[in-house]
Amino acid sequence: MYRSVRSLVCHTLALLVFLAVTLTVFVPSAEAIPAWARKYEFACTECHTAWPKLNSYGRDFKINGYRIPGEEEAIEDMNNVIEDFLVLDKSFPVTARLIMRPYDKRKDRGASIRSFHEVELMIAGRVFKSISGWLEIEAEDEEEFNVFTESGTVGFHPAEEANVVLGWAPPFWADPFDTLADGGRRMTRANKGPLDLGFTVGESLGSATQQVSFYGRASGRVFYLGGISAGGDDPEGGDAKDGLGRVMVQATPGVYVGGYVLAGTNETQEMPLDYSRAGFDFQIEQGRLNLYGTVLRASDDLLTGGDDSWTVGYVEGFYVVPMSKIPMMVPLVRIDFLDDFTDTTNLTFNLNFYLTQNLKVYGEWWQNISSPSGKDNDWRFTVQVDLAI
């Protein structure tokens, strides 16, 4: 415990020195400029509480197929309407995201200098009045910078109450809330533990699959999603199909509660094995304070017969602190409860400094605060630079 505290203090001091140098070098005069901000001429904070976390306006934008609700005439002015059935953006709708880790230290490992860790290219926008497209391709050091497709979808959006999305993406990709969002909408380096676990035979909630989803919002307060997906181990989509459902209800302004389920069969084993994921989640947005999380119950059939079940969950919260020299500082804390075969509890503390709305630098401390008997607690400290252009 003493060594962990000493390491935390030393790495925090290193972070403060790094940030002091960074804030001296950068002049934070630029505004947010990714593709949609360029197109609609508004700041990233229109859609994000703290990028990449969506606010209510950003969720509306996503639900409506990357359209500003109620402003169709303004949208038409920002596009080239070649013919009645051909609509193209005046500027190519591409955003690049660069992720750098100039310092990354794990327990019992030497510090890594991952100054160029990952690059993402996101191409997204409207193809027609009610048709959207999304493509995300990545290359990262862990994959020797080989390019791969992270996700790709086409959406049909005739009305807010009824939408269809199909493509290659995580099962709940169309969900605009952040409780089940990992990957690109995550505020931290560390994955949200419960969403990243595949358990024994089932899919993790963050695994991309071939899928078709139907979603919408009724009465302005109830979001629903249903669909089918194939296993993530089968890119051709021939595996047994999973069924999924999701509901999120606005209980009061800024307070949302909901539930979800994913159930299917894994046919890559010696025999078909059923599995299910079911849970409830919440999201609270009160001014600068954001708090959200989920509790998930998982059940998997076993090759030896019978089944096994686990309960996992996480709670995450952050607070936006405006500052005079830079746009804002955002401290974040998350606790992952992994009461499954790993039987661990993890703590993530992240301190974001937004130099501009689309450029942030953060230091993150991650640690096991409980581990299975006989296993030492692990820790990791990372300095990361995240830029979207």
C-alpha cells in the first residue's frame, strides 16, 4: 500500500510538471473544428458536456441521423443539393482523431513512450434528407499500425420515433446515452470494465458485430432500441443471432433510468452455448455534474453442463470546472465492480485539462483496489494527449 501511494504521489508530480510545460507552450485560442462543428458553425460544446461525452443536444443530433432537429432549411443551406435525390456536403465530412501517450507506466514494467499511439478517421454525415452514413477506421501501435475498420453503419431516419441502422458496430451503437458507450465516447484510457468483459462464451457489450437495429424516441421522454446481431467472432454474420433490447426513460429533467438485455448463442464451441446479459443503468446530468453507471447480470452455459452467472457494474462521475487560462478542467472518478471470475474492484482517477474544446491533456491513475486471493493489486499511470481535427 505504501509503495502504491508513493508511486501515485511521484506520478502526480510528474503530471503537474508536464502540464505546466504544456500550458506554457500552447496558446489556447482555437475553437472546436471537427467535421460537424465546421459544417454547422457551432462549438463542440453544443453537443458535448466535455468532449466526447454527449449532452442532451448531442443525443438529439445522433438520434436524428446527424441532423439538427427542427432546422431543416438551415441544413439544406449547408449542403449541395445536386438533384432532389442527391445531397452532398459542401465540405468532405471527415474528422481525424490523434491519441498520444508520451508517458505510460505499469506496475513491474518500464515506462513506455507511446508518443503516437492511435489515429482514427471518422467519415460521417447525411447522404440524403433522411439517410446517414458512418465509417470509422483506425490504426494503433498495439496492432503495428495496421489499418482496420472499427465501425461502419448506414442509417434511415424517417422520423424521430422510428429509425433503422445497419452495419458493423457494437450491439448498442445506436444508443445515444453514455452508460453503455465505450470506445470512442469513453472519457478515460481504461475501458469500462463491465462493458469490456466477454465472460466465458458470450460477447462483450463493446464488441463490434454485424447488426440491424430499430430505435426511436416517443413522447420526447422514452428512448427504445431493439435489434438482432451476429457474433463478433464471425464478421460474415453467419453465426447464431443475438436479440437485444433497450429502454431509457427521462424520469425528471436531467435524470434518466433504463434497462437493457442481450441474449444469444455461441456456436464456436464444441456445442452451442446460450448466454445472456441484462442490466439497469442511470444517467444524471445536473449542471456541471455528471454521474452515470450500470449494474449487469451475466449468465453463460458451460461446456461441462449447467451455467455460471456473475454480477458486474460501474459508477462514473465527473465535474466540469471552468478556468481562466484554458477552457476547463474535468476531474473524473470511476469504480468498476467485477464480481465475476476475476473478482476485482478497480479505481480510475482521471484529470482532464482542455486546452481547447477539441484538444485535451490528461493524467490517469488506474489501480486494483481489491483482487482475488493470492494476486497482487496492479496499477497504471498514463499521460495522454487527445486531439480531434
